[in-house]
Amino acid sequence: FMKGTVLAHEVISAQDGHRYNFTQEDVKSQDKIQIGDEVDFVANDGRANEIYVISKILNNKISNIRTLALVGVCLPILSFIPYVGFVFSIAGFICLLIAILKLANLVNSPTLKRNYILCAISSVVGVVLTLVSTFLGISSSIQATNSDGFTFSPTVIILLALGAIIFIYSLYTMFLAYKELSQISGDKFFLYHAILFIIGIATMIVLVNYALLIVATILHIIAWYRFKI
């Protein structure tokens, strides 16, 4: 027998450093197998057979992660409130980040943790660079008494381009993170949320993007509401 941990839907990460696929027919324990469970199994040509659960994860950990993620997803909806709306957005961002990092630790997934941290950092950096370049462009315009209202100096152009590239990278890492969330939970709504969100951001100049972002948010809430592993 070999020991391992259920890493994702029908995937075991074994102590030998390899991953083994399995089906529910391979599980011999009476308990329902879940991600995070420690198991004994027989390795057979890259597959896991005769799987027995050794120890199960605590359900309250999953419940806490789900609750924290739901708070993180719902708080930004209040961002329309004048003066304090940004506080809800920041609080939601932090709650969702903590929830996903807790989940990554629980299922022992360094890729989920890495991708979401990269997404969070690159999102912040991309937004900051965009705001700085906008401020510099407006300031230069005011100083030059330019009637156009915005000056595209080389510095502004470079910062805008760099901000856009970093923000696109953040969307890419977000897609990777939510693709893995979809695999972990077996719920395609996580993946659909990411796709619609990215399309919505990419089509910001078209009014339809608001509908896409709303649908993406609804899918996000539903996915976390019924989240289980």
C-alpha cells in the first residue's frame, strides 16, 4: 500500500511525488472520499486502486472557507455606496484572498496558491500603474494648458502600456486559479465565472460587458454557495 492525499477530483498526490488518477469504483471505504482526505491505495500503472480513507478533513474547515469566500464575493457589490464603497471592495478582496489561500493549504495545492497570489499582486500593480499614468497625463495637461485634457508623454505611454500588460497577466493567472478551483470542486461555474469576467473586462467599451460582469458575479456567488470538496 502507498499513502497519499486526495488533491483534486479523482486525483491523489502520493508520498512518492507522483499523482494517480482514480474513479469512485476504486474507493473501498464506506465513507465518501473528499479532497484533503489521507488515503492508502495500491498504485497500478499510474492509477490508484483499492483506496481506503485513513483520516478525513474537518467539515467545519470547508464551511469556514465557503463562508469567508461568499463574504469576499458579496462585499464588492456594495462598492456603489458613495465615499465608503471602496472599503467594501478592499475588504471583499482580502476575504476572498484569505479563503483561497486557506483552501490551497487545505488541499495542499501550491499552484492554486501561487496563481492566486500572482493574480492579486499583478492586479494591484496594474491598477496602480494605470492610476499613476492617468494622474501624470492630467497633471501635464494642466501645466501645459492643453485643451485636450490629457497629455500622452513618453512616460505616460510607458506606464499605461506596462499597467495594461501586467493587468492582462493578472487575468491569465486568475483564469488558471479558477480553472483549478473548478477541478477541485467539480463545479464548472468557477470556470464559467472566470471566462465571463475576462470577456467582460476585455469588452469594457461595449455596454454588453456590464451584463457579462453581472452574470459572472452571480455564477461566482452560486459556485461558492454550493462549494464542497
